[in-house]
Amino acid sequence: MTTIKQLLTTTFTNAINETYQIPDCDPIIHAATRIEFGDYQANFAMGLAKKLNLKPQAIAQTLVEKLQNDPLFKSLSVAGPGFINITLASQPLVALLCAQHEDATFGLRCEKPQTIIVDYSSANAAKEMHVGHLRSAIIGDAIVRILRFLGHDVVGQNHIGDWGTQFGMLIEHMLSDKARLQMHSLSDLNVLYQQSKQRFDNERGFAEKARQRTVLLQQGDPQTRQIWQQIIDDSENYFEAIYQRLGVLLTREHSRGESFYNDLLDDVVQDLEQKQLISLSDGAKVIFLEGFVDPDQNPLPLIVRKSDGAALYGTTDLAAIRYRIQTLHGNRLIYVTDARQKQHFAMLFAAARKAGWADETIKLEHVPFGSILGEDHKPFKTRSGETIKLADLLDEAEQRALAIVMSKQSDLDPASQKTIAKAVGIGALKYADLSNDKVRDYVFNWETMLAFDGNTAPYLQNAYVRIKAIFRKGAINATQLQHQELHLIEPSEHQLAVKLLAFPDVLFSISQDLALHRLCHYLYELASLFHRFYEACPILNAPDEKIKQSRLLLCDCTAQVLKTGLNLLGIDVLEYM
């Protein structure tokens, strides 16, 4: 199915070529910024003016005269320095919207699917997840959902920290008291890890024992590996429970921790050495990459092997990117981490290209995100200054939502109240994050995110519920609206139809730049337009049956887009609340 923006782009591109013999000119089609400007704007005339040595207003006027009788348009007009304001005719809107309503994929199945690897969450074994893990998990999950919806083969990867000295340290600590070997909850392991770290830093002789235990782990010592595997299994059980609560698609089959790449590290180093990319710096094996310098403008190395032969975080990442390209055959690799790792990934990508692993056909992307701040605009913590556990945050989201639900729906049974509270609480938590430009920090505020008005998940969930209530009140089965005639009579009906048709274009745009907040803002604008339509146009009490059925179809189109859009953000919708 052709989207409305694609149709407008093709129409204007052909007209420009026919008039000025300039093929493939981008007409720069955007949604109008204000209702009085129409539905869309074409902003190409200013760019063509210098090339044609004509005034942009004259160029725009010529195109308006050429296209004014095209059945796609109700009206075209020139504004400002050469913008063309576009108001679409009802007939093509109706045809496109009916086609969209009957297509569960909105015509967005890509013709050339890619294999896309999305690295996100990246929790650490033996440690409880905290609020700092929230953003990577929900941003990465939304990216996976959207790209998969468009028809790509999307492979999620959870690059967990499960290897290295910290595990030798933890296992040695556990072996020193057999009772510790029976401690399997993540909160227990968290405590044991902290105790082992304290011993490593302060107890004479323990650090050396921990290092020896790390060697045994790496060499495959049965006892050490058995304890390590139990730690990993306990950690995976914990992660899976958190992801299920959070509504994130990751499972243990997506986990490929540092340990997975351990046996690949020597091959990576040998490959780099054979390609003469390795240099020695103070005994360490490094790669010097063009354009990367330290504050003193000295070349900045990417360390591949330390002088003692040990691998580093960067070595494992090199092995991972090579594996994802050569074994998983990824065409597009996306890494979702906090913004502080920006330089690391820039160097990693540069190294992968220099090594010849990633050619120009492979897209490498770092998706950085900012921090979650408290009301004091400092990193979000408990009142006592401790890091907030993610499980505790989810508990509080559901508890706060339950209090709101109980006050609004006191007649519902407790099980229904809890179901609604989970959808509202977790949805509010996720939407508050995703509705902000991910690269920026944002201030965490329970009252704002749980509000039933404004740009929040509860507002959008409630809009969906309101639509479903219309169908329940009228005892109408929405599936009977297939092939129903649509009539756009009132301005609010026209505006709602135009916004609904923008949905595929919004998703396609996000698939390219991963600006997830635009989907949130689109859904908020759609819900706001629906409420204006709802107030202006009687639905069940419409003047006649034809108009009633038409408006019910508009309602169902809106519900379809709201549900799909929220689900792509990982947020559940409800039939009632």
C-alpha cells in the first residue's frame, strides 16, 4: 500500500520533472504545522530557486497551477517565501484510509528485509538490575518491535557481564563458606558479590586467590565451572522474571554474555595481526584509529590485549561485532547504551571497518541515551541516596497505579483492579521514558507520568478504552465495519483521517532514525484529535445510519492505530479501565 506521504512525494516529484526537467527532486513534504495551513506542505521551491535562477514564489505558483486539477487535492496555495500549502480531497483520503484499515500491517512490509541485530539491556550476572538498566531495556525493546513489525529479521542480543575476575572473586568467596553455595537469589548473590569485593580490596592474600580462581574458571575447572553455571542460571531466572514484568521481549535465548565470546578472542587478535592492524604500546596490543586522540592530542589506542595477555571489554566487543556480521549475517547492528559509551562505540565501529568486517553495505549504529534524574536534577536514587532496584521501581509503579484505579473503579473485583494497575503502571513508566528524546536526561516524576491527561500512557490507554466503550454501549461488533463506506463531512473528521494516514509514514521514518519519541507524540496528537472529533460529531446518535456507520469506522481506525502504536512501544491497552 502506498502511504500518503509517498503519494504526495511521487506526485510533486513527477510534476517538478515535467516542468523543469529535474528528475528525482525531493519536494520536501511535511505535515502542516497548523490546521489553518492545510494538511501538508511542500517546501522544495526555495532549494530550486538558485538552481533555476527563479523566485521561489514563482516556482511554487507554477506547480500549484499545474497540479490544481489533480483529484488528490482539494486546494493548493502558495504561502510565505514559497511554501505550498496542501489540503487533500476527501475521495483519496477515504480510499487510502479504508485500505489501511483492512491491512493489519498498514502496508509497511519492507520489500528487502534486513537481518538487524539489536544489542540492549546488557545486565550483569550476580547483580540485581537497577534503575540504570531501565532505559536500555525499554528503548531497545521498542526498536526491536518496530523493526520486526516492518518485516525485518530482528535478532535481540543481551550482552550480559558474566566473565572475568569478578567471578573468580565471587566464586572464591562462596567456596570459603559452604553455606554461601546454597544462596541462589539475586539479592543473596548481590550481597555475596559486595562482600567478595570488599575482601578483594582489603584482605591480604584474597586477591591472589581470586585471580587463581579466575584462571581455573577460564581453564574449565569442573568445580569452578559448576558454581559459575549455577550463578548464571540464577541470574537468568531473575532477568527473565524482570523482563516479563516489564513486558520486554528478551529471554535467555537472546543472552550471549562475555563468556560466549571467550573462545573467539584469540581468533580476533590473530585476524587483526594478520591484517597488520595491531601495534604495541607499553607491551599492550592496540589499534590506533584515525581521528581518535586524547585531551593532549596524542593518538588514542583501542586496547586489544593488555601487557599481561588479558582481554578487555573492547576485545569482547570486537569479537561480538565480528560474530554478528560473519555468523549472524547482520546487515544493520544497533547498540543501545548510555551516552557515556559514545566514544567506545565510535572506535569499535571504526576498528570493524578498518579490519574489513563491516563494508559499506553494513550499517553500524550506537543509540545513546541520557540519564534518569530525580526532582533535584541529580541521578535518580532513593531518599537515603541508594541506587533504586528495578524490581522495587516496578512494584511502586503498580502500587501507585492500583491506588488510582481503586479510587476510580472501586466496584471492580481486586483481580481486575490489579490487571489494570499493572498495564497502567508499567505503561506509564515506559511511556514517560520513551516520550522524551532518548539522548537527553529526563526528570522522573510519578504524578506526571500517571496522570490521565496530557502526553502520558494513561491518557492514551483511556482514549482506546473510550472508543471500545462506544462499541459496547451500541452493542456493535467492530469486525462488521469491514468494507463500510466512509464519509468525511465535518472538519474534525477530515483532520482525524489525515492524522490516521500519517501513521505508516511515522513508523517508516522511525525505522530509519530510531527517534522513538516521535511515535509517542504522534499517538498523543491522534488521541487529542479523536477527542475533538468525539466532542464535535455525535456517533451513536448521528443524524442517520450512514453517518453513524462512517463515524464508527473512524473510531475503529483510531483504535487500531492506538493499539498498534502502543504495542510497538511495549505498552498494553485495555478494553476497560
